[in-house]
Amino acid sequence: MNIALGFVNIVVTFSLVVLIEKLFKKDGLVVWVSIATILANLTVCKMIDVFNFTTSLGNVIFASTFLATDILSEKYSKDDAKKAVYLSIFSGITFIIITQLTLLFIPSSEDVVQSAMKTLFSINLRTSIASMGMFFIANMLDIYIYNKLKEKLPGKLWLRNNVATITCNCIENYFFNTLAFIGIFSIPTIISIATTTTIIEIVIALCDTPFLYLSKITSK
């Protein structure tokens, strides 16, 4: 069930990236990266089993930020891609501040969500901080590698897309899982999560290439 839902998630998420660019051009992609950053910070807290391995959710929505910045680099400019990353960092920090302020309010006797919000956002504070740092590094590195390969190999769209995305996604994955979950899960569990997630993210990265080509054939 999780595997089937995973492929559905990939198609839906990457299709939405292409659609938002089609409807709103580069502004849509800049907004998407911010939306995806917040959603990734929330969904990454949920653990699922894939082929008897434990991994965190948020992989696809996080990977969509690489697709979005690659489209920005390909069709617009690397400065537009960097702008998307900077704005997403601001959005992520805003999300952390507001959610933590929300938890400080004393709930009404009629409130039924405080405990659930406390559980989610308390864990999410740590994962968000780890995610923000690694997100910034990984995406800026992705933009750098993508544009360097674009200069050197202008006709190899599939190559620069996969090399940049896979390299940066995998680096981010191991560092993020260590920073976010050490002390919460055992070291073997963290390694298992990171390894499984790395394999999954390689598959996801390969799957985003057709959507990059789909976006490429649409007009600016």
C-alpha cells in the first residue's frame, strides 16, 4: 500500500510543480518552494515502513524543491532559483516562530487540539531547525552544480538534473537524519532511516526528470 501511494504521491506532487509554473511562471515556482518547505517539515515527522525498512515521509515534497529550482535555473535564471531558496528559508523560520508562539497560549477548557499540536510542533521544532540548515545548503549546492553542468554540458539536461539532485539530496539526507533524530532514535535506526531514505530519494530524483522535460517544452 505504501509503495503504491508513494508513486501516486510522486506523480501528483511533480505534476503540481509543472502546473504551478505553467499557470504562474517563475513566481509560481518561487512560491512552491516555500510551500514545499513547510509541508516537508510537517510530513517528515511521520515514519512509515517500505520493504521492511523504516523511513520518514516528506521525501517527495522535499525533492520537489530541487525540481522547482532546476526548472528555475533551466528556464529562467540561477538568481531566480536562489531567490526561491531564500524566500523558503524566511517562510520556514516564520512557520517555526508562529507554531511555537501558538503553543504558549493557554488553551480553553473546550480546546481539543492542544495536545496534538504540542506533540507535532514540539518534535517539529528540532526537525525544522535541522531541515532549514540542510535545506539551504543542499539547495544552494544543487543550484551551483546544476548551473555549472549546464555551462559545461548544455545539451545534457537529464545529466545535470540527476547529478545535481541525487548528489545534493543524498548529502542532505544523511546529515539531516543525524541532526534531527539523534537522541530520539538509536544509531542503528537512524542509519536504517537514512539509508532507506537515500535509496528512495535516488528513485524519486530519477522520476523527476520527465517532469523537467515536460516543463522545458512549455513556453515561458
